[in-house]
Amino acid sequence: DAKTTQPNSMESNEEEPVHLPCNHSTISGTDYIHWYRQLPSQGPEYVIHGLTSNVNNRMASLAIAEDRKSSTLILHRATLRDAAVYYCARTQGGSEKLVFGKGMKLTVNP
Amino acid sequence: DARVTQTPRDKVTEMGQEVTMRCQPILGHNTVFWYRQTMMQGLELLAYFRNRAPLDDSGMPKDRFSAEMPDATLATLKIQPSEPRDSAVYFCASGSTGLRTDTQYFGPGTRLTVL
């Protein structure tokens, strides 16, 4: 199965770091790992993506396991605006087709 | 602020009726994706285009669904005839690429309800 797996939900506190895990045990060597997040009644929003090396951008960091079977999205200081459903996705077959997991609801407590 | 636009935002129709959803990708983007989101199945890719040519529609029920790009500023997804199981939120996304699309920009979606 090409789908990724994530916990259903997580809670964090405002201004603390959050680590969101994802498993993609069947990923191939040319498939990218992507993260998107979705607010209610909106379309998904791109967060970050990577292939092998850890990646950083203004929104988050992506840590990819050495065997690439799992990855972790890191929000360095969670804010209330980070509360959303976070999707871990992977490309498939070396194409740009994205296969999304079920998503994980992140709750940020003030 | 460039955005993907989708119309209509909400559509309620009766079983058997034709439904057409429209998407305007971000100007200059050459790749367009259609997704369907349901509680049970999550986000599923239906089809995608590059430079208006269909690259993959393997996720789309062929007997009733069709996707086209009449021009670079318009993508359409049509269901004929519609069925209650087609009720979902349909998202369009666009991206820009030379060889591959890394970032997909999603529209706000069309919420379809088939009675």
C-alpha cells in the first residue's frame, strides 16, 4: 500500500516544539515526502517536502530517517494558527502523483 | 496574491444530473491536479494535466467522470450522470514545473452533494 500512516491526532502547547511523525515504509528511492496542512473549509496548504536530506523552511523542518521509511515534521514553536489537519504524502512511482495519508489533527493549547 | 479559484463553491444536485466543476489555475502554472476528499477515503488524486495534456486519469471512474483543459486558464471536471456516492469535496491544485511539480497550490474546493 502506497499510503502513508500517521497518528489520528496530537496535542501541543503554544510556543512549544511539536514533532509530527509519519510512516512510509514502502517508499521507493525516487519518491519524495511532502507535508500539507488543511484548515477547516479550505484546501490543503503546502508545508515542506524532501527526498533524503533534512529540510528547513520558514514554516517547519522535515527530518527524514536514514532508511526513509519514516519522517517527522517539526514545528519549532507552535502557535494557535498551526492548529490544523496535517497530511503526510509521498509521490509514487517516480512521478509527481501525490498519495496522501488520512491526516492528523493537531490541537494547540494556549 | 495569486490563488487557484474554483466554481461553484457549493453544489447540490439530484442523482442523474450532470455536474460541471471549474478551476482556474494560477497564471503561469502548467500542471493541474484534480482531487476528491471524503471522510472515508481521504484525499484521492483523480487526474492531472501538464501543458493541458492529460498525464494520468487512473484515479477517475471512467464511465461517468471526465476532465479537460479547454485552455491554459480553465480546467473542468464533469460528472454525468451523478450519483450519491459522488458526494465529496473536489479540489483543484496547480503547480509550475520544468520536469516535475514540487509544490501544489490548492483551491478552496467545490462541495458536491448528490441527493
